[in-house]
Amino acid sequence: MSLLEAVSASKVFQRRSAAGHASFAAVSDVDFSVSEGDFATIVGQSGSGKTTLLTMLAGLAAPTRGLVRFRGNDIYSLTDRELSALRNREISFIPQDMGLLGNLTVYDNIRAPQLFAGANAPESGRADFLLEAVGLSALAFEYPSALSGGEMRRVAIARALFNEPAVLVADEPTSALDPENSRMVMELLRAANRHGAAVIVVTHEAEAALCGSIRFSMKNGKLERLEA
């Protein structure tokens, strides 16, 4: 059974213009699936629908038509609370803007999934382990405003890994990074994959795309699997 899948999934938006309203399909009848241990990469030009597809897979935007299933269950049939819990524990999303909380230290940003789940007991082991894994132990009590772009990206990945999710979804994780930080970020994602997580990465960069064990191209809202 697929771990995470989209079944004939479409996302349609309404555009307003001088001529009135018109429908626009950002994602059109996409079938997609990953299983445990898969590393999927999706390439395509800006505006092709990649980010919209990721937000659907990550439980952030319901499809207009079709289904998104996790372990065989339609995730958008869940209540808001159930879906939030699923995102917190099973499907972690790393957005392009990193989404770090400026009023929290690096340490607390990394353990934010625990804080959001309402676990009030102090926790150090997992956060300390991840800080070391991403090479940021010395910056544990700095705030995001003091970090470089590459450091912020590593914090976002560490946060996404906190609950050891089954699926890790990353939108342009190496965007605007220098080669050294790009390699470090991709190695962190590969390491998560080696530990069993299914990884889905949208990227414009050829080197990052080649990390995929399964590869896709997206154009005009349509997804096509590429030959290995």
C-alpha cells in the first residue's frame, strides 16, 4: 500500500478580471504516490503547479476534486484537529520561507512540534540530537534574525524531523543557498530517507533533482513520471 498518494487530484482557483471570473486549474487530475523509503523529486518551471501540489500532499490545501490519502485514509475527511495532529506527527512540510518563529530561539523552533502538541514537560534529548546533526549546537539560543539563510534552512529541517515523520515534504529546500549549504541540506534529507522517511522535494536545481529515486516533471498542472 502507498504511504501517501494523490488520486485524480485537482486544485482549481477562481481568477477575477475585467471580463469577469474564470477558472484556473493549478493542478489537474494528478495521480502520485510514495511508499516508505522513496525519495521523489519534482521539477518544473515557476507556475507549473508544484507548490500547490505539495500543499495538497502536506494536508494544507484540500483538492477541489480527487483525494489525498495517507495510509489509505482520505486526509481531508479528518477534522481540523485530527489533520493538525497528522501534520505535526506524520507529514512534515518545509516551506520555501522556512516558517521559523522569530520570537523563539533555534532550540525552541526545533522543538516547536512538541510545544504545539501541548507537551509541556521539558525535552532536551531529541532537540539536542538534531542541533548537533544539523551543525547548529553553538547557535541553540540565538534567534532566527541572527542566522544566515543556510542556517535557517537547517533549523527548518531539524524542526520537521523532530517527531520522526513518515513523510517529509520540502519546497525548494536549496533555493538561494550556496553550494556548501545546498549539499548539507540535501544530505540531511537523504539521511532522513535512509532512516525510512518518504521524502518529496520540489526543486529547480538539477543536482538536487538527481537525488530522487523516483523523479517527476510538472507542466501546466500536469505531472509526468520521468525515466530513471
